[in-house]
Amino acid sequence: MKIIDIGVPLDAAPYPPWNYRFKRVSHEEGARAMLRLFKGSDVGDYPESMALGWETITLTGHAGNHIDAPWHFGPLCEGKPARTIDQIPLEWCYGDGVRLDFRHRQGEDISVEDIKGELARIEYTLKPLDIVLLWTGSDQYLDNVDEYVRRQAGLSVAGQNFILDQGVKLIGIDAIAMDVSFATMARGLREGQPDALFPAHFVGREREHIHMEKLANLGAIPRPFGFKVSALPIKITGGSAGWVRPVAIIEDDLD
């Protein structure tokens, strides 16, 4: 079995959200802080006067690799209270992976025709609960936020609905967000379109599904299907999203 990391570090990345804060507590500081646990103790009671180290992290549920829950898209989904991340069926987050190559569509939107063409090229038919990974190549520009945003290959609303029509619940992308491209949104704003901003997110008010964003390293997966994806979200009570450590799992000997 081979496990392939398809995630990014959870750190102070240059792309949104920007409010990541990391505070390190050293082993020496830990010794002083832990004095309150035992009356009469002293830092010298710990080996080399060092106790345990830790860190305090402040961040949003949408930092790094994460899954957007239906509640992120709106308070209602399909006419019912939208589910939060702790209510998501885990069966949606582990299953057969399918990687669709749209690196040639950077800065543009992925259409239904693009999706059908790629499925025909790799000779695959989507089935319920497949986990679809959109390979755009945007992760090459993680250190340059302007290029990272500009090069996002967005998923058109029609393309999104086509994928959902096949029974898919989780769609992932190696870009800043799961939606139409930022170029499409900017053009829609200039033209006064009322639904210009993040329309693919708001599909989640009508159709229950989840998004996984900011993936990376999809090119390391050796084939477009025939692998598993594991992306189990942290169980944040009432959360609009949950952090994940996404991996692709190859279950046979590639050698």
C-alpha cells in the first residue's frame, strides 16, 4: 500500500484566510506553566529543567485543507436545516477517487463538455460516492497569491451539477476555492450580474454536497482512478468546515 500526501501545510499561507496565529510554548516555559499542577513542585523536578512543549493556534475552519459543510453555503439545504461538519456522513469522505486533469483550463471555467471529454479520455464513468479531484495545477503557485488566484481553473455551475447528478457528494480541487474562476466572478460584477460571486457555493443551498479545497500534489497520483481518497474532517461541533489531512491510497504494488 502506498499513501500519497495531497495536502498543504497548515500555516500562515499568503492566501486567505489570513488570521492564522501560531504561538510556541517552549519546554522551559512549559516547566514553569506546569508548576500549578503539583503543589510544591519546581522546574528542577523535570529532566534538565524542561517539561513539555506545546503550541496555541488561532485559525478559521477554512484554513489549509478543509471540507466545506452544507451550512457554509447557507442556513438551509434542500429546504431543511443545513448540516454542519460534525453531521456529515463519513462515508462521503472515504472512497474511490477519480482525478480529472484540467491543467489546460487555468484561469477559465470547467464546463460539462470538459468533464465529459476528460471522462472519455480516461475511460471512466462516475458512480455514486466517488470522490472527484479536480487537477488544475494551481498548487504550483502557492507562494504567489496573485498567480494562485489568477490561475484557478473554476468549476462551472453546470459542470458542478453534472458531477452531482452522478451521485457524487465530495468534490476536491487543488485551488484556493471550489467555484467558478475569479476572472468569471470579476467579469460578472462588471456586468452587474446578481449572482456573480461564488455561485457554485450557493448550489449547496439546493443540493447537499461538500467541497474540499486547497489540495496539492495531485500529479503524484500515478493514475486517474483505481485509488482511494481519505479526507476525514475534524469533528468541530456546529462547524461550517473541518480541517482534513487528505491522502490518496494506492492499494496494490505499482512496481
